[in-house]
Amino acid sequence: MDRALEDVKVLDLTHVQAGPSCGQMLGFLGADVVKIEDTRGGDSTRWELAHRDDSDSFYFLIFNNNKRAITLDLKTEKGKEVFRGLVKWADVLLENFSKGMLNRLGLGWDVLQQINPRLVYATIKGFGEYGPQSDYKGFEFVAQAVGGAMATTGHPDRPPVSIAPGVGDSGSGLHAAIGILAALHKRERTDKGQKVEVSMQDAVVNLMRMRLTPTLAGNVRPRQGHMGFRGVPMVFPTSPGGPDDYVMIHPRGDGWDIMLAAMDKAELIGDPRFDSEEERNKNAEEATQIITEWTLQHTKQEAMDILAGTGVLAGATYTPEELLEQPHLIEREMIVSVDDSVRGDYLMIGMPIKLSDDDTVVTRAPRYSEHTVEVLTTILGYTEAEVAKMRDQGVVREAK
């Protein structure tokens, strides 16, 4: 099949999460993504949080599908020569090194755009490349803290807490992918590449738009925990009463009456205590009791199916373990099985963007230096003997 980005060639110099998630998204869309790792073991996530000794960790696998992998020592002159050749070949270069790293290697944007004027150079930094805090280092939880996510999450009488979704890392990766696609689109008109810069802090602030609306209006809103915006909770306990047995319900507008009917409590429709959102909030304790008495008679999935099936905003609070078994996600290929003859087949998260004329096949993450010989011989024309010599000199590493 003709893939959306099959003519796009990407050099992925990134590590950990923010950059790899961007490269993975481009790979999902059909780009030829070549991950370049150092000769000292590569991306640290290959072994961090390892689930077994003879395999890369899921920390690495979950962010590096649909890529090829090579090794290259950019501190050697031969490594830089090979890299410059790959830059001439590439459409996109993606990196999330510390600020100034490629400049110190003599491979900064000013040099690379001379090598390949059509190159789209994408960089992800904790605080960006300029501004008074741009020298500070960042990672997921730093980005959550300085982007406002932590201060607005949790209960008002307790310390701020982090959130599980990777809004700092993967959020930055998605923003970078959008910027790369925009730069590639403009290149069609100008025949010139450009630099795409994403700050992890900026990405989280952008994702905070809805939460910032009361602030922009001059209102202070404390952390609300599991409560709704005004007084009635949004999360309610369900049967059998375990620590993960909850359902989210938000019966806004006429959803209150629809909810009462679905709960077989139609006699309460029109009750003046609950006939408007303002009245329900005045009588929040009684409203909460009415909902809780019903939810405790159902599992969270039953409660969701009954309420959501009638149009009420409701959702079971699925655990990570439950997500991997959700029939809806499996049918939508968000949970897929990846074939891997070396590591063994495993479950993986699929492609969240569905294109009607573009089927995505999730391929296994590459092993360390797996495609070094293939890439250097087919793209740059080196012989296998020349690659072997580079391996002896430490410019590249043996595939594992």
C-alpha cells in the first residue's frame, strides 16, 4: 500500500521518550525512520526497567516500533563523515540532546543546513533553546511541574501530584511531529527546510488550555481531586468495591434526567432539589448519595454500559491491565500483537490515528545496531568490508 509518509526519510537521534515517540509516530505513518544510537550501549531505555535479561525492556519497545537502528560514534571523524552522508540523504533530523550538544560536535543546525538545505531539523528540549530557563534540564515530571499540570492535579488539602499520561514527553513528541509535517508541507512550496523547536514546558502549557480558562477570566480554582467543577463528585464507587472499582459520571445539562431514567429513578425527575445544576450543587450530598446507591449495585463496566448507552457522559476507570484486554481497543487495533522471533511475540500499543487510505502495521522495535550494515551499504554505498573496518575502529558496533 502507498503509505502517507513512505517517501520521507528520518534520522532519529533521540533517546528515552519525547523524541522516540515523535519518530515512532512518523514511522507509523510510513516514514523510513533510522534510529542512530551511540556505540556505548545505545538508548538507555533498552536496559532501564528491563523485564528480563535477554531482551530490551518494554520501556524501549513501546517507543521504538517501526524503525531501523544503527550505531555511530559521532565523536570520531569517521563517524561524523558517515553522519554527514546520512544528512544529505535525510528529509528530517530529530534530536533531543541537551542544549548545544550537536553544536559542540560541530554538527549544529548552521552546519547541517549547509549540507542539506532541504533538511527539516527538529529539536525537543525541556525548556526550549532560548529564554531565561533554557539551560535547565527537563524530563516528564519537570515538564508536568513547570507546565502547570501538577499544581492543578490532586486534592486541595494535599500536595500536588503527577499524572500518569506522558503529557511532557509524549505530548512534546506529538507537537514535534505536527511541526515536522508542517515544515515538510511548506518545503513543497519553498524547496527549503527549516528548524522545528519544541519545549516540553510549552507542550504541557498548551495541553493545559481548558484548565487555564478560569485563570484567564481572573478566577482562582483550587485542585478539585475527584470532584466535579462545582460540587457533585465525578467518580463513584461500584461493585464489588475494590480499589479500582469506580465509574466516572458527569450528568451535565439534561444528562441528569437521562441518568435518573437509566437508573430507574424517574420519580426524581423534576424534584426541585435537583432540577437545575445550581440546585444539585446546593444539595450535592443528597445528589451524591442517590448516584452512589445505584453505582454500588453494578460493576463499573455495567454502570458505564447502562449510562453511556443512554447518552450520559460516563466511563469505567479502567486499569492498565484492563486496557490491554478491552475488546473495543483490540478491535480498533490500539492493542496489537507484535511478531518478534528473537524476543518473543508481545502486546504493543497501536497507532491512534486512523487514515481511511493508509493501513498501519506495527512492526517490532529494532535490536541494537541491527541495521548498521544494511543502512551504510544501501544508502551510502559502503562495502561490507568498509563497515567491518569501521566496526574494528569503534565507529560502529556489532549488532546484537
